[in-house]
Amino acid sequence: MPFKKRIVGLFILVSLLLGSCRNASSTETKPTESTAPSEAVAETAPARIVKVIAAQEGTLSAQKTTTVTIEPLKESTVASGATGRVDQILKRQGQVVEQDEIIIVLDSSNASLQVQNAQLALDAARINLQKAERAVSEGGNQLALQLQSAQSNYNVLKQQYDESKALFDVGGIAKTQLDSLAAQLTQAESSVVQLQNGVAQNSRAKTEDLSLLRVQVSQAQTALQQASDALNESKIKAPFAGEISDVFTEQGEFLAAGSPAFKLVSNNQQLGSFSVPPADAETLIAQKEINFRYQGLDYAANIIRSSVAPDNQRLINITAEIYPSNTPIPAGSVAQLNYNTSEGTGILVPASAIIADSGNNYVFVAENGLSKQQSVQVLQVVGGQAMVEGLASNSLVISPLPSDLRDGVTIKVLE
């Protein structure tokens, strides 16, 4: 009986061992059966959807910005032409004025008094001249009549003397009678000579004394003009139309002749000055007309001159005249100049499509439904564009570039 129990126990053990072997064999074959579907999945993975941009040959442009300092075309520090106390200031800083408009008024009481005195002096000089002219005219007429009378008297006495002399020679009259006529003739001749001298002196007075009086009248006129100019200088005016940028005095202060009174700048004619590299300067000078931007408004300008910056030989100073505007830019303000420059010509691609790896640059192009890694040389990058070599024109560059994209991946281009 014990022996039979051992046989049965051994049979059960063998049965269990065989069952275990079948289960193990069955378990090992299942992974093999499940591997085949995985490989099939890998072979039928969906294509990667990408976008492409055709590489085109073109000009790489750079947009640049620089600041522009606004300056007036005309600027003047107006000085006082007279000396006096400031009585009124009619215009202040920031106000627009017209040409010859009065800006500052000085106390003119002293200048007015000088004008009055100069006028009186001129009137007196004119009166003296008129008086002398009348005296010369009247005296000359009287002397002429006296000379004419004396000459007639001399002629009569001369005739009587000649007749008496003839009678005396034939014994017709006494010598005493002839001597009496001779004395009268000598006196008459002396009177004629004196009157002739008087006429000559009167003629000299007409040319010398009157000339001197005329000079005195001219001097008085000059003094009056100077006094009038000094009175006018008490009103300090704007030499041209513009804007008052500064006033250097206040009411009640003493302002000497020649001292600065106010500063005036033109507001209808303005300049814009800026500095750019030489290559950019050539481009701007060639186009001549540029545009400044100030507080949201654009102002057209024409380049009028350029020069090398004295403090930086690598920059060019450019000055442009701004065309007149109804809203001029305040002098001293800073505007902005935006301009484009050509950086070269070549194959252009998006800069974001380039991958840098170990000192080499690559792009991915779409070719025959696959991604292809293409080595390129980057010549220049401006903004979001790059100019490259080693890439054919019209190549379909993948952009934007997925970060995990690899060479040889199946792709589908999204139209």
C-alpha cells in the first residue's frame, strides 16, 4: 500500500512539471508573436507635416535707425542798440514773431530829450545860414549901387579935370583951380577902390562864410539823425520772422548798448543733422530726399551737405534742410530717421531655418517627400533673413524648423 502511494505521488509530480514546461513554452512564444505588429507600425508611421519657403536670390536689406538733431537754418542773438532801462518785454520765450516786430522796449525819455535838443540846434543853424544869406545878398546889392555911384562921380570928375587941364595949358584957368579938381579926382578914385574891395570881400563872404554855416547845418542834421536813431534803438525789433528761443533780460533791468537782449531762431526753415557710417552715407546722399519722424509725424528733408565727423573718422555728418511745415519741429528737439541699406545680393532664407552644429551651418530642404540636411555657408544675417552659399535657388527650405527634425524623415508639405 505504501508503494502505491509513492507511485501516485510521483505521477502527480511529473504531471505538474510537464504542465509548467508547457506554460513556459507558451509564455516565450507570445512576445515573438507580438513583435511583428510593432515592426509593421514602425514601417507605416505617418509623414511629418512641415511648411517650406523657396530660397530666392535677392538683395539683403537692413532697416536702420539714427537720431536727428533739429536746428534752425537762421539763428541770431539780437543785441541792444541803445543803453537804458528795460521798460517792456512784449514777447517771451516760445512765442512766434514777425520780421521788424518790437520785442523789448527801453525807457526812451532821455533819447526823446536828445532828439528835441538836436532839432533845436538844427533850427538855429538854419536860421544863422538864412540870416547870413540875406545879409550877403542885401550888402552886395548896396555895395554894388555905391560902387556904381562912385564910379559915375569919378568919371564926371575925370572929365572935368581933363577939360580944365586943357584950358590950363592954354592959360584959360588958374593953377589953383586945376589942383582943386585933381584933389577931388583922387578922392573919388579912392572911394571907387574902397567900394571895389568891399564888393570883393562880400563875394568872398558869400563863398566862405556861407559855406561854413552850411557845414554847421549839416552837422546839426547829422546830430538829429543820430539822436533819432538812438530813439528808434530803444525799441529792439526782430530782424527776421521766427521764434523767440530765449530772453536775456527782465523788466526794470539796465541794458547796455551791445548787450544780448534775446535769441531768435527761424521756424519756417530748419535743418536736421545726424551721423551715419560712410557706406550708409553714400546710400542716403544718392537718394537725396529723406524723411524724419517726430511725434508721429513725418517731415520730408533734402540733404544739402556732408562732412567727416571731426571727433569720429568712422562717421559722416549729414545735414538736411527740412521742407516748410505747418507744424514745425521745435529747435533743439530730437527726431528719428529710419532708412534701408543694401547689404549684398545672394540666396536668401529665413534665419530661423538655419541650424548651427559644431561650427557648421545646415538647413533642411524638402526633396522627394523626405527631409534632407543641406550644408550652407552663412554670409550675413540681417533681422530675420540670412544670405547663404551652397544652396540652389528655389530650393524648398523647411521653415519654421521643427526642433526634432532629422535627415531622411518622411514629410508632407503643407500647402
